[in-house]
Amino acid sequence: MIRERALKAVLVLVGLLFLAGVYPLVQMHLEEALRMMLSVYATLGIFLLLASRNPSANRSLIAFTAWSSFAHAAVMAVQVYRNLIPRGELLGVLAFAIIGVALIALAPAKPSGELASAAGA
């Protein structure tokens, strides 16, 4: 029960964080690639807020968000290492890594029916 509440809180927090990308997106003073990325994250934020109502029914969305956050953090870390982006972006790496870890740690377990059907297959 506590784990599900914590997951719901994390989903709302991350959903609002991703949705906050709408503000700079509306300002349109950004380069094209950044606008595109923010539009994807803003959309993901809406779906995370919807998923917070029933996390166990949205396991794949939660997993996608976690693993894509790890991928984003890895790409950013390589870019910082190669001096393609400023060192200050390491805070973004840390943020995306924390999001990924939190979502994986709190992810809802598979229902017992899924485990039994997988074992019988």
C-alpha cells in the first residue's frame, strides 16, 4: 500500500516535471531539436499523470519512462564527457537517472496470473 502511494506520488511529480516543458515550448525561442524533445516529454507527462490513477494497469508506460530516462541520461553523460554540452548538464544526467531508478524500484509487480501463464507456456 505504501509502495503504491509512493509510486503514484512519483508519477505525479515526474508527470508535472515533464509537463513543465510546455512553457518553454510555447515560447518558441528554442532550437528545433529541443522543441521536438520537449513536445515528446510534455506528452509523456500527460500520460504519466493519467497513469498515476492506476499504476498497475500502466506497467509498460512506467517501464518505458524509466528505461528512456536511463537512455537519455547516458546520452547526456557521453555528451558532457566529450565536451559537446556544458558540464552543468550533469544535473540533468542525475535527474534522469534518479527518475529511472525511482520508477524501476517502485514499479508495480506483475499480477500473479501473468506469472502462472508464463510458467505454463
